[in-house]
Amino acid sequence: TMLRRRQEERGIDRTSGHPKTCSSTSPRSPGRPGNENEFKLFCSQFKSLGLLVASLENYSPVSKIGLFVKAGSRYETAENLGVTHILRLASNLTTKGASAFRICRGLEAAGASLSVTSSREHMVYSLDCLRDDFDGVIEYLINVTTAPDFRPWELSDLLPRVRIDKAVADQSPQIGVLEKLHEAAYKNALSNSLYCPDHMLGKISVDHLQQFFANNYTSARMALVGLGVSHAALKQVGEQFFSTRAGAGAAGAKAVYRGGELRVQSGGGLVHALLACEGAAAGSAEANAFSVLQRLLGAGPHVKRGSNITSKLSQGIAKATAQPFDATAFSATYSDSGLFGVYVISQADSAREVINAAMAQVTAVAEGRLTADDLTRAKTQLKTDYLMSLESSEALLEELGVQVLSSGAYSSPQSVIQNIDSVTSGDLVKVSHLSMVRISP
């Protein structure tokens, strides 16, 4: 369909580090002549609005525009839990400037697409279109993000889709364990689920949506980011149309880590266990160390359909049990906190051995049992994962938007690589020791 919706957990595996500059030069496209500043990234801020505008002119025939808003589930309150789930699904409903029918048919006629994703921190509206159609379809992004109408009869029609979303999520143990992890780890803010809780089904009203929108969809909480679009054109859009959302918005609560344990009985034969501790906030040196440690322990197979048997976690667990298992290191970073740990899947009767063997690998690093080759390999894997992710325009747009919105600056790939290279074995020992102190299996 022309209008897609996706929900996903962002912030996982993000390499951090933000310099004070706001521009960087990207590599030129192979085969295209030009000077060294041809792909320069531009970043501006309207002081009167607080709106951040960033663009990377890559001369692509397809333009990608994203509006990043600090309006994730962490900004929900006890009175409106689940409002971001409803808001995500309501993205194609009637606005004050266009009906739901006009939005759908207008995007379809131009071959464009509008997708909405949400995380615990951000709501992201992404518009893809041909460069020549930018002026004609940008109005739909503007209408959806600045002037929703929230008609009661349209909202009531969303309830079956909310139930379907929840049912699909319930079928995924991976989603379930991540949701329960955040619920156990945090006292507020980041503990809020990406999905509407059962007790709030059918109780999110127009007033809830309007109040949340008024408090969070303000220009000072937004970043307008574009790929393959003129910076001047993007600035004009921001200045002309987002002035209606001028304001600072409501301040969000700082996430409070508390730790804890949650167990959900499923009656199945497999155990999904995630043991984690408080990690580091995005943009800190510790966050880079945790990312390298994640690769050192094992962040997934590097061979398509591979067994991941080369990771330290897999090697250690294989010595403790002959039964099937899977294990990977887990890392999530947020603006004011983070999580780090190990995620294991095992047979129920071997769960204790698998968990203990996995934690023994973290202990080994905390005791300094790692070689220079281990450190080099982990850094290389992290740098490769990061650079290859930027080959995707979707990942590049997300990286630009999240960095610019959180810090007002963009960390170039060269700067990120330098930050990764600066991580030492002592840094890994330190963060591993912190993990062992904070995690008690």
C-alpha cells in the first residue's frame, strides 16, 4: 500500500558520539564527478521556532523526508497509556487540510509512500517520493503532522487494528521479552510499552490524543530531515508550515532505573531469558564501550544462515550443554539511559546451565581475559555494521534524524569510527565489571 505503518524498537546497537559541528562531508557516489563538498550535509535551526532542519543532497532521483518528533511512548502518562499506539495508527486519518481519502489517493497518484514508526523516544514520519514530486506531496506530511482532526467515528474504527497489532506482538517472544525487560528495568518513562495496554483498549479518547499532540508535537521537539532534497526547499517548508506548531512543549520525565525481575509462564518448551543491567546513555564514551563489548561477546551470526558458533557466548554455552540454544549480547541506548545484557533462548531443562555459561563469558571479560585480537575483531565488526547500515537510505535518514534531534549536531562516519577506535581493553573490562556487579542471575 502507499501508506504503510511499521512499529519497531529503535536505539538498539546505535554507535554514539556527537561532535559540536553540524556539518560533514559524505563520500561521493562512484562514477559521479564533483568536488569534495558535493555531498555536504547542512543543518539549520530556526531560533524563533526551535525547529531543526537537516539535509543531505545526494542527487538521488528519489527524495526521502523524515519528521522526527520527541513523542515516543516514554512521554505517556498513567492517564493516557497507549496513546502513541493509537496515534501511530491514526496517521492516515482525516486532517484539517485533507481527508483520509485524499491523502491515500494523492500519495498513490504520485507513487509516493508515507510510513510512520515509533519507539520509546520518537515518532518518525517518513515520506518517499520522486524528486520532481516533492512540492506536490509534501503537503500530506505537513497535514498529518501539524493538523490532525481526530474524528471520534474514525478513531473507533481503529480498535480492531489495535487488537491485531497486539495479537501479532503476542505471537513474538522476542517482542514480549523486550517489553517485559523495560517494564522491569525502569520505574517510569522508558517502562511504558510500545503497545496499548489491555486495560486502556477502547478508552483512549479524542481528548487524550489532542492533549498529547498539543504537549509534544511542537516545533522545539521536532527535526525535519531530508535526503535527496534541496536544503533551501526544506528550510522553506519548515519555516512556512511548522510555525503553526511553535512552542517548547511539555518537558518529559527523566527515566529512573530500578531493576527487577519479571517472569511470564507460557507453558512452552523454550525459555527466553534476557539478563540486563543499566548501560550508558547515547553520546557517552561508555556507550561506545558497551557496543564494542556486545560485538566481542557476539551480536549475531556474520554468515548468512550461519550458526553463530564463533561468538564467545556460543562457544562458552556449547561447553555447558549439548541441547540446542541461541545467545546474543543485547544493547540499547536512549537519551538519558541504556540497557546492556545477554539474551538467551534454550530448552527449559537446560536454562540454568545456559544462563550461567553466558554470564561466565561476561565475567571472563571483566577479569581481563581478552586478547588484542579479540578487541580488534570486535571493533572491526562494529565499524563494519555501522558503515554498512548507512548504505541503506532508511538507516541513514534515521541516524541523521535521531542525532540532530537529540544533540543539534551530526556525527560524521569518520568521527564515529574514531570513537570506536579509541575504545581500549581497559574500557571493556570496566563496563564488563559494571555489568557483573549490576546483574545477578
